[in-house]
Amino acid sequence: MGMNVNLTPQLEEMVRAKVASGLYTSASEVVREALRLMDEQDRQRAAKLEQLRKDVREGLDSGLSRPWDPAEVKRQARARRSGKAARA
């Protein structure tokens, strides 16, 4: 299937530079590679979004939050750190 695509002068120059570099043999090859990369990026973005949705669901399903006391958290961390220093 043939298709004509209009590019901005900057994109056209980029395609020409890629072909001139020898990495690609034609403008069509450059465009196909760009589309493959865009498709891969779209799939990665969709996977990250699905993982984020899963994480949010897990958080919501984990129950109500509990209040926490920063001073108590520090005390526990310092106690753990002191215990490690004593064992070393």
C-alpha cells in the first residue's frame, strides 16, 4: 500500500540525515522504524498505566489507613540502628 506523507522541513532533514548516515537505505525504512518505536513506546506506556491502576486498586483494597506517629517511627529506626551497631 502506498502512502504520501507531508513532513515539516526539520523532520524531512532528519530523515535525509538518517539515510545519508548509512544506517537506513531509504526514507521509508526510517519512517517504518520510527513507527515501530512509537508502537513500542505506546505499549510500554499502556503497561505502566495498567500497573499504576493495579497498584491503586491494591492500595484501596488494603483497608483504612492508620494514624502514625513520626516520633515513634524515628524511635524504632534508631533502636534498629543501635542494635546493628552493637552487633557489628
